[in-house]
Amino acid sequence: NQDTVDEYEPKYGGEIVLPVTNINSLNPLIVSNRSYYYFSKLIFESLFEYDENFNIVNQLAESYSFKDNNTISIKLKDNVYWHDGEKLTAYDVAFNINTIKYSNEDTTYKKLWKSLVGNFNEADMDKIMEPIVIDELTVDIVFGFQFSHKLDVLTFPIIPKHIFVDGIENIDSYEKALTVDNYVPIGTGPYKFVNYEK
């Protein structure tokens, strides 16, 4: 019967093996390989994501509101954990924004920001997005530019701050987070990375 639709419930456990074209890094913030971009979404999650109709929907964000035309307040989902057992916090979100701001001009998400916001020079970089941690699950983001795609620029993958910051968050932390070689993906998504065979 063609009208019969099989429905399946997700089950925990098992493994998935995915073939990808040759990639230079497993770092989701810098890799430009399209196939890894899609596969990385099994490992990493974003504040917001696109649904099947290309509408923006919440992913790690529980809720959000605009305080004014330039400031968005985001409440994260509670009880979200990294694959190593640490809890996701607003400090992770702030760290990601600061890392992308520090990254090279040709990195994936810096280019995305430029395409949505328009060209800006390095002197304006600190003003494009300023994260302010309110509490463990709340972050305000102040935008320095008037543009209509504020949620679109918040679709970058969130990586764990605690892996890259030793004491104080600084340039060394951002450089570690943007490394190409021997990057071990640790995310909050439905699949935990085990190994990659070139």
C-alpha cells in the first residue's frame, strides 16, 4: 500500500561511518569542504539553524528577544552537555564569537558575516558583535551594524571554550581554537566523534 508510511523512533547507540572527500581539517570554524560542513552538523550545534524550508529555528537557544534594534538576548537550553561531559554555557557562545572575530578574513564564518553585514575593516571588528554574558545560560549580543539578518549570523557551530582556554581567554586561546592540524571535534550534537582515517 503506497499510503502506508513507516515511522521510526530514534535509538541510542550504534555507530555511523561516513565517507568524505579529502579535508584539511576537522575544525568546523575554518574548514571550507562542503561535505564536511554538512557532516559536522551531526557533531556540532548552533544557536540557530535552518529548517527544511530555510526558516531560522532555535537549536541551542531556548528563547530570544530583542532588547532594542541592536541587542538580542539569548537564553540557552538547560542541561546541554559537551561530548566530554562538561556543561554548555553562555561563556562558550561568547568565546566562539570572539574567536571568529579574531579569525582570518578567509574563514567560513567571517566571510558569512561580511556577506550579511557588508564590508567592514579590522578597526570595526570589535564592534560588529559584542557578546555580554549575563549568567550561565544567558548572553546578550550587541550588534554594531544595522542589518536585517541578525539570526542568520548566529548559525555558526559552537565549540567548547574549556578545551582551548587555560585560565584567561586571550589570543592564544583563539589561535588554539582555530588550529588546522590534529583537531579533535567535541560538540553537543547527536553524534560523538571517534576517529578519522585519511
